[in-house]
Amino acid sequence: MYGIHRLIKMRKRRYCIFTDLDGTLLKSSVIPKKVIPFVNSLKERGIPIIFCSVRTFEEQLYFRKQLNIHDPFIIENGSAIYVPQNYFPFDFNYSKQEGNHKIIEFGKNYEEIKKILSSISQQIGIDIKGFGEMNVNEIAKRMGISVELARKAKERRYSEVIASWKPEEKLALFLEKVEKEKLNWIYGGRFYTISSNEKGDAVLFLSSLYKKMGDVITVGIGNSENDLSLLESVDIPFLVQQPTKKWAFHRKNIHMVNGIGAKGWIEVVKNILSSSEGLQ
């Protein structure tokens, strides 16, 4: 791994952090207590913490509230950016406004995706069951989470989670058809999440807004292949280790962090805190 401290010292400017959640900042849908002091230090320094995750609006609000974070966030794998009202001191283009958030949409909405998936399943004769067909108790049991979090996971706006499929031998064809419809799929170990976007476009758009505020360096922290487009879209990308103590992939310009999940996340943040300025 390239020395994090040396790398950060080379770029003594103002920072904002784009971070994945599951396997990076979170562990098993829980915020580890050890990350909280570092989150607080980033906030005190005025360094934005931007969640960029496959998780839904409601799920991200849940974790943002726990950490008292008020920065923009990117939901459902780059499908939309939510920017708090009056966050930026200038106007920018956005798709719509809901409550206290301006929303920049990149992806197809949930209904469009469900229609495509239904058409594919009928065409090839595969029976798929998504979160849309499951109640919150089923989702909670399958995911090993609380009913409260399951309810938030079910509130999808731009993606669907496929929890089961029969027959198994038609899955590969199903995913091939999904790709032909210009949709993306992610396998998370148990389920397939299908959307029409990757994280990178949303990261680049939001980065461009931050860079209007001055000389800002964007940092990305992820842990999996699904974070590749995020990491390729920031100035300084970091990949933390998987539970196996290995990295999900290697790329020339992505810096490998010796630390599993939140432990690696903390190592990156420690060095940013030691040599950075906020966005005051």
C-alpha cells in the first residue's frame, strides 16, 4: 500500500469524502462505535462525509441521523443525489424537490425497472421474487436485520433487490437479458440488486458542485467491485480490505489500505485529519 500519510501530505488542501457504507463504514448494518469519534472530528473540521451506497433514501437517513451528518448523499448505487436545501451557496440544476432536499436523478425509477424485470422473467420463464413482493418480516429474516431497517430497505425508488429465483439454471440468462436492457446488477452474496446506474456519474456531478467552492480534493473509500466507479471518479481513491484480509481487486491508481472495513476507513480518515482543512 502506498503510504497514506505521505499521499495526503502531498495534497494539503481542503477535502470531502465519498464513502461506501456496507463493509466500509458499516459492519453488518451497524455503525461500529470506534468510527464515531472520527466522524465527529471530520464534522468539526468541516469536511463533508457523503454516503454513496446501494442503500435506499430511508436507510441512509437512518444512519445519517445516528451520526448527525447533514451533507448530501447518493442513494441506490448512484441513481440519485439528495442535496439538503440551501446547502450550496449557488444555484444548480436538479430534477425535483421533495421536502428539504433537492434531488438530481440519474437512474430509471422503480416502476420502470420492475416493468422490465417482469417482462424478462415472463419471456424466459423464470420466477423471480423481489423485495416488492415480500413483506417486511420476510425481508428482516432473510437479511438478518430489524423490522425497522427492513421497512426502510423495502422503500425503493430506483432499484429492486431480487431475493429468490427459480429455476436456478435460468439465472445466467436472466442476468444477460438484464444487461441487454442497459441495467446493472450487483451480487451481494445472497441477493441481486438491479438498477440503471453505477456510482461514478453521481460522484462526478456532486464533486463538480464542491469544486465550485474552491480548491477541493475528493477522497473515495470503498471495499468492493461495486465501488470501482466511485473510486475511479475521485481524486484520491482508497480500497479497504474484505473480511478475508484481502482486497476485492487491484487497480494501478487505487490505494490499498491495510485494514478490514471500518478499521481501514479509520486509517484513511486519521491521516486526512492530520493534514487537511475543511470547507468552512
